[in-house]
Amino acid sequence: MKKKNERKDNRLLYCLLNALFVMSLLFFVNFGVYAQTNLKGKVTDNKGEPLIGVNVVEKETRQGTITDIDGEFSLSVSTQDAIIEFSYVGFKTVEIPLNGRTLLNLTLTEDTELLDEVVVVGYGVQKRVHMTGAVSQISSKELTSAPMQNVSNMLTGKIPGLTSIQRSGKPGEDGTSLLVRGQNSFTGNISPMIIVDGVPRPIDYVNPNDIESISVLKDASASIYGVQGANGVILITTKSGGEGPATISYDGSVTITQNTAMPKMLNAADYMYWNNKAKLMDGLTPSWTADIQNKVMSNDPNSIWGQTDWLDEIFRTGITNQHNISASGGTERTKYYASLGVMDQEGTMINTGYKRYNLRTNLDIQVAKNLRLTANMAGHRSDRDWPGTAISNQGEFNPVRQAINSIPIIKSRYNDLPVAWYGSTYMVNGHAALTESGYKKQSRWNLDSNVKLEYDFSDLAQVLKGLKGSIFGSYNYSNTIDSNYDRYYQLYYVTQNFDEGVGGASGFNSDNSYLKAASWGDNWLIRPQIDYSRDFNDHHVAALFAYEAKKSYSNTMTGTKRGYYSDEPVDLSLGTILPEVPISGSHLYSGGQLSYIGRVNYAYSTKYLAEVAFRYDGSYIFAPGNRWGFFPSTSLGWVISEEDFFRSMTQNIDYLRIRASFGKSGNDSVSPFQHFSLYSLANNSMVLGNQPISQFYASNSYIYSNLSWATTDNYNIGVDFDLWNRKLGVELNVFYKLTKDILESQGGNYPPSLGGFYPQFQNSGKVENKGFELTLKHFNRINTDWNYSLRGDFAFARNKVLSRIITDNRPNYRAIIGESMGARYGLDALGLFQTEEEIDNYPAAPSGIIRLGDLKYRDVNGDGIINQEHDYVKIGYGAIPEINYALNMDISYKNFYINTLWQGVANTDYELSGVYDTGVISSTVYTSTFPGSGNSPYYRIEEAWTPENTNAKYPRLSTIANGNNAWQSTWWLVNGNYLRLKNANLGFNIPQNVLTNTPFSQINIFISGTNILTFSHFKYVDPESPSVSNGYYPQQKTYTIGAKVTF
């Protein structure tokens, strides 16, 4: 089956690559026709100057030429009624019918929209024609082509070099983890900085419908964010109003969600058959007698025995509703944009859900002739509703794990109580864990505001033309309330010995408990800034200088009580146990940063481009002597296609630019105040008689006065070119990043017994990251009805550890010097034991008793002992893929359109068994047979080793847990490469003639889907699932119907 799927995946990938290759070849073919008419002429600009290198093409053919140094051309055309197309970079394309003429002179006008196209960059905007950095930008139309629950998920496959990984489908925590150009560090935060309207803010608090554009700074362009720019920067700009009457828009949709992948578990009949067979192989007496089998299959109403699909008990088809309404408009002096968004997300797991409310108002006011005021305010509220039982990937009482461990031959309820299987150490009933265990509720409020007052000095004096001064300020407030009620509940259980009884659920206190936590905080930012932008004939100069100060504050308090004998109401004041300790914890935090920022841009005739920038940061995190850092950057660009010599050389290349950049940035995402000696309340106290009379504080940390931030040197070389009247666009970036002075632990050097502290830290790690990004874009208008476009992205990023501390606490195989971060290490599995002779000659096993059908491993160092220390080898790639690729396709016919996004990754692996996050090595519900005497997936049972199936895919069929088979090894390593149909969207725009005499200016109806098809190497779990999982909240595929209406 695996090989079949691999062949299918390969065929599909080869077909896609071949299609792209053939299409690319077609672009380079010049189709000839027999000339019948000779056309001559001259092309000039609006100043009468000849234009060199203008593309002159006969439509519907590939016959064409370019103008010479005098702007003149000569072209053979097929007919006197041909239509001639004139195109030139920076000018509007013109189509002119000949109508029998053989001489044609014309003037092209500048395409100001193209020349003035701007891209949002750090602390401002730049014209695209002046850019020298690796910056990718997408518009709101591209972002919201397929509706999703949050912004981070929408970015998947849209930006080359941006990796997005969705590890969970849990409502409220189903966003993706984002990485720009791979992983730079093995400690601290590795996610890009998120800037919303000039202020650092969480990405998934933003309503996707409010976004105007998103820019991603990937190279030295991120250095202007200094100490927080090492991982790249994502800039989000929200919508603003425009001059004109009010426009009201509504966007609504209903989405059906289903799990993408989940293993099929043994049904009742098959469970009893295979479990009995496994016990016979184990030398044990089969448990399921004919009498029990009859009761199970007949669903005996007088017994606990019956048939239950436990995964079906906890999962459902979820429904998500999204509604957004916005209004925009304004006058010459005042413009506005306002919106309201509501999302109600029902999880695919019962008793889980998430609601989000967004409110936004953006104002732009021309207070006076030269004075402009912009004010943005946004409110966000979210309500998360989960069960009392934690839904974690490896938690012992995780409801998914409980559902898999439950046996399918007992009823879900009996004697008015949930029925539990008491297979080994605790009772399991996943449905009860979701419905009877209480709740975990969270409500979060955020208020974000920013104001900018800008004055234009241009009218005061000629020398001040192009000079602007502004003051920008923001204030953000957040408040989160957590209410967790752990409810003790009763279960009717049955044991392996068929004993029945009533008992309390495992993991809960018999007197119930309630925790309430409140956290609140705010932060402010102020930034005075001077901007200058002016053209001197062919010279363009732009500059900015800013000073930025920001401060943050947060506080958290928690309280816990027990002894609740009624579910309603539940409050701290009603607890009956420990009333004298209502507050169990609190935390206070404050921090700040000062920065000086500068940038200068120069362009000569949009041909020679240069940029120099710097940032000087001061951070509270480190000791006074190490608080300041200088982060410079520079970049150059050359638009070769603007050179006269180049225009006369080729007629196919419309635009060609090469770029190079270097920048330095930092990373201060480490624990603050390590330059202080921290104190905590000692466990011991002074005692007089039997009574403690005083307590004291004791130091619990080492003073790190020499620590500083890690720094990243970022190098980038890029080339951009457009071909054949901009029908094909290519962008290529090659990068190299070197991160130095990574803060890491050297635990074990100074143990507490010698007066030291665990752990010790120092700036010593060094990592390199290199790769490239390639984008191909093609757009074509076949005729007035048909249009299509293609965009393909391919990105590769590979890191390597160059230096790292090696101590007794970190053996060589974990130091991974010379290897990539996150690389998989484990035992090299040689196969399954087939004979007793093999077992007798085998070295000492790492754990467990060896039997036929168990895994055998390679003794790497030949010492006769299989262990982690000496026999672990590199076995695979890490969890973060080195390769990301995507193919966007858009086709429109009249008022119909369809767009699709295929997205995939390569060079990544995940493990089904091995080391938990807690460090414990264990098999999982996906790799063992009948864990906890519970159920198992069909694939694991039917493809297990038995005396009749010695050429098996998995170790022996057994009811006895065996630690030998659980080790992290090549056997349980899964190729994580996949290809998805990430989005597909089919829509129809109601024709304008139908909307005449109605209040509607536009109506769009659409249906769409996400994660519709997935081609991977292991179909039983989603390829983005976490490694070594005992049941996770699965990702979802969605089907949506919606409408967009504009009044």
C-alpha cells in the first residue's frame, strides 16, 4: 500500500512538473507566419523623445519587433486589418487597428499606476520600482480568495520562503506556526515579528476581511527592526476609506468541517477475533468467550456488553459561521472605514468551540492644508470553550487517547452512567471525558489603538519640499479571564477480569476544584519620525529618521478552591475547602525598549538603486553594559532593462533587475533580568518549639552579567525579470544567514552541591541557514471572456549547527554539530526477529523481553549493548520541512471564476513512536497493539507480524506491552512529504445589467473547500500532525458556501 501511494504521489508530481515545463517551453516558441503587409512607424513619449525597445506585436500571432535607437520600427503583418499592440515598461499598453494603414506613429503615455505601485516596508512604503530587498506582498483579494478562520492559515502557500505548519485543529488554537526562511536558532523564539499598522500585535486577532495587504520582509529589509528582526518580519496593513459615497459590504459564509485523517479502529467482531488471537500468541487464555461474543453482537439490553464506535462518539461534523459587514467612504477631507466581524466555530470534537468578535474603525482626516490625522481603533473579543479534560497530544487522560483505548464491545452508557473500560491503570471513556469532566473557559478582550499626526512642510519653503514630520503613538490593552472547573464524575466500569462496579474518573479530585485566573496588561509605543522624498530630475532621494520608545506591563493572579457540590453556580466565593488561601499565585512583569531608526534610499532614473539603513536598539532584558546593539543594512539594485544597450539586444525581456543586500539583526527572546540575583521564598523556616516563627528568601539563580542577544548576518542576491509583454514573471532569491552568539544552557558545570546553580547560560551557539526561493508567474487574456493566471513558488532552506556547547548533560548525538537542527535521531532498525537463533545471538536489548516478531537494532559501536548513548544515529529530517512549494491557478470565464491552490512540502519526517516531550520513551496508540488492553487501528493489527505473516510491516501481534519496540528508530519514522489541494474556490459574479435599478453594486456567490485532497506517505494521520502523539486534535477539511454583497 505504501509503495502504491508513493507511485501515485510521484505520478502526480511528475505530471505537474511536466505541465509547467511544457508551458514554459511554449513561452519561448516564436510562431512564424507569412508576411503580407509591411508596417513602419515611430514611437515617442509625451515629450516627443523616441522610446527605445518598445514591443510591437501583431495580436493573435507571435510576430513582433522592438523600436530602434530612434524609436522607429518595421514589422511584417499578416493582414491590413491587423491589430497592433504596443507595450513598454512603465507605459500604458495600447492596441491600435491598422484599418489598411502602412505607416503608424504614436505617443505612449506613462502608466502612473504601475510606476506609483507601492509596497509596505518597515516604517513606510516604497515604490516597487525602487525596491532592492527581498520583500513579498499579497493583497486582500489574494488573501481572502478562500475563507478561513484566521490570518495565519490564509498565508499557507501564498508567500515564497514562508513556512506554515498547522499542528492542531483545536478551535481557538488552530492557527499555523510561521517561519521565514527556516529555523535560525535552537533556543528562544523562532517566529517572525508581526506588525499590524505599525505596532507589534498577534496575527490571529486581526479580522482577515480588514486586511488591505501583507508584506513579508525576508532579507536585510528586516534589519530595520533590529533586535526583533532576525526571524523576518510580517507587516499587516488594514483597510482605509476613500473619497466618495458610502459603500457597505457584507461577507457571510457557512462552513462544514470534518477531520482530514483518523485511523479506523477495529469493530466489535474484529476486536474480539484479533485480541483472542494475540493472547494465544502470548501463551494466554483468550478473554472473549462465545457467551460474551453473543451478548456483544446482540447488544444484550441486560448487560454491559454491546457495540460502540468510540471515535464516532467523540467526533462530529462541525459548523462554522462567519459574518462580516463593513462601511467605507468619505469626503476630500475626511475618509473612514468601519467593520464588524463575527465568527462562531464549532469544533469537530464534541463540547469544543470558539467564538471571535472583531470591531474596527479607521479614520483619515485632513485637519488643515498640510496637517493630516489618521486614527485606527480595533476591538477583539474571543470566547473559548473546552472540556475539563485537557486535550493534549500526549496527555494520559486525553479524550482521543481514551476513545482509542476503549474497547468497542461495551456500551457507551449503562445503569444511567457512562461505561468505562478498566483495562490497566485507569478507566477510559473519551465521551465522558468531554461531557462530564467540567469545563475550561477563556474570555479574552483586546483593545488596540494608534494615532498619527503628520505635517507636510513642502509649502513652507522650496528647500523643504518633500519633507514631512509625524508623531505616531499606540496603546494596547488586553484582559484574559480563565475559568477552569474540574468536575469529579462517576463511571460504571468493567475490568479485564469482568468485574463490574462504579468508580470515580481518574485524574480528578473527589471534591471537585475550580481555578480562576485573571491576567491583564497594556503596552504603549511612541515614535516621532521625519520623512523626506523628492525627485531632482532623474535623481530620486528618500530618507527617514525615527526615535521609538515602547513600554509593556502585565499582571496575573490565580485563585483555586475545592469542595464544590453543585455545578451551578461555580465561583471562588463558594468553595468550602481551603478558604483561607483563595489566592494561589500572582505574577507581575514590565519591560521596555528604546530605538533609533534611519534609512536612506537613492535611485537614478529608476535604473541604479541603493539603500542604507540602521537601527540602534536598547533592551531592558540584559545588563546595562550589554543593552545596546547596532544593526546596519545596505542593498543595491541595477535595472539592466533600462540600459540603452540592453533594449537593443532583445525584444523578449521587458524588465530585468538584479539585487544584493546585507543586513544585521538580533534576537532578544530570552528570559529577562538574568543579570539580577533572583529570590524565592525558602521551603524551610525558623521554628520555635513546634511553631514556625519566620521564613526567609533565598537566592535561586546565578547572575549572568555578560549575556547579550544573538545576532544574524543576512545575505541575499536576487533577480527579477518579466518576459513577453509581462506575460511571464520570474523572481529568484538566493540567501545565506549566519546566526551567532545563540544563548544556550551548559547545565552540569556548577552543581548546587558546589555552591552553583542549574543551569548555566552563555552566548556560544552558531547556526547557518542557506537556500533559495523561486517564483514563476504567468498571466494571459485569451479574449474578452477568458483569462487565466498561474503562479508557482518553490523554496528551499537548510540549516546547519556550526557550534554548540557539549557537556555531560548533552551527549554528542544531541549536540548535532555539523547537522541540521531538529534532525531525527534514533536506533537503526534492521528488521523483525524471525528465528530463535537470531534472538540468542542478539546484543543486550535496550528494554523489554525479545520475542519473535520484535524489532532488532544495529549495534553501532559493537559493544554488545544497544543503548541510546552509543547507538543513536541520524535517521531522518526534522519536523520543519526544508522544501515548500505551491501552485496557484486562476481561471475566469465571463462572470464565472475558479481558483485553486496546490501546496506541499518535502524533506521532513515525523515519528510515530519514541521520546515524548517529557522525555519518557513509549509506544503510542498508533504503534502498539491493544495498548492498555484497549483497541487498535486496523492497519496496525492486520499488518502485524504473526507466524502466518512473517513478512510483516509492523512488529508482532501481542497484548503484552514491549518497551523494545517503542524506541525511536527508523522503523517508526514516516516520510512527512505531502501534496495538498489546499484551497479550491468556485464563484459567480452577478452581471451588472442584472443589478441595474437595485441597491446592489456587486453580488458574488461562491463555494470553496480547504484540505480537500491530501497525498502523503501515511494516510492514517494528517502529515502535519505532531510526532510521537497519543491522539491529537486533528486538522480539518472544510466545505464552504458564501456570498459577498456590496451596496
